[in-house]
Amino acid sequence: MSKGINILLSFILLPTLFLALMVGFDLNALGIIEGVDTPYIHEIFGGIGILAGVLLFWRAFRRWSALYIFQSKEKFVWIGASTPSHIGRVRLYLLLEAMFFGFLSLFFFWISALTAVLAFVFLATALEAIVFIFLRCNTRYMRAGIIKNGLVIADRDLTFYYFSGLKSVSTQNGSIYLEYKNDLCLSFPVHAINQEDRKDFLNHFIQAVDKKRVFVSEKLKEL
């Protein structure tokens, strides 16, 4: 989900940055951009700011709500914590994300008063990432779990790996690969599971998979 939102934001941001530069330096381009006198420029930046804000709010909502899914322990057959190394990677990605959105916020504050809405949206996004790092990037919240019909991993986002339609399960380079009947192939790193919980996880994971229909590599037990 977050990946899809990030791609959509990229398509929105590229033309927006170009437009902001044209307006900030009061330049004309393409026959329709007339600097600060571009028709409906207030509405354009306002609309883009609202759209970006909605997308980023939805992403943040999913990020925070994902960590509470493990409170309903009765739904899970197994729950385990993430490793410190995996949590460290998540912190690094979030820090880079906060720096990126912080830079965007400074840019839109600096380039023009007309882009203030965008500046506030990206500033709020950067602050959200920093708060998440301090309050939620720990083994208490970042976990993995197995339910009847799939695997759940909660870190920067909530990721489901459904058992329905699964064709084979194999391992390579420290990751578990799930291949589905529609040629979809998903993977997740084993280091997302705490070393102390890994053996128990693999036992429950293998038991949860329908081995009459799904090929399970023997190498899985060696992880």
C-alpha cells in the first residue's frame, strides 16, 4: 500500500516542483504557465496540497493502526517480535523519509508563499515519521504473526502474505519466497523474525501451509 502511494506521490510531485519553480521565479513556460499570474494558481496548489495530504494521512493511519493488530491475540496461532537489525533498518528508512519530506517542506516554504499548503503538509509528514521512530520502532510494536489464512508483518506498514492460491514456498539469501498460482512471487526477510522465535515461527508457518497443495522446500527448516 505505501509503495503504491509513494509512486502516486512521485507522479504528483514532479510536475508540482516544476510549477513551483516557474511561479517562484515568475517565469513563463508551455504557453499556459505565466509565473505568479498563472490562472487559478492558488486553487491548483491548494488542490495538490489537499490531495497529497489525504494520501499521506492515509499512509500514516495505516502505519500506526497496523501496530495494534496484534492486540487481538486470539486471532493468531503465533506472534513474535522483529529483530533489532530489522528495526534498525526500519528506523533508517524512516529517517531518510523524514529528511526527504523535510527538504520538500523547506523548498516549498522558500520558493513561494503560494505553496505554503504543500510546505505544511510535508512538514507534518516529516514530523510524523520522527515521532513514529521514537514511539513505535521497538520490539513491543514491530512484530510478525500467523493467522489461519496468512502471515502478517507490521513494521513501516501492514503486510499480508495470504496462503490462498499459494503454489510453493522456498528460501534463498535469507529470505522466504512465496510463489502463487497467478505467477505472483512475494518475499520477506527472515531477519524480520527474532532469532529466538525463528524456529517456533517456522514450525507454525509450515504447519499452517496446506502441504497437499503447496510445495515446501526442506531448506526452510535450516533457517
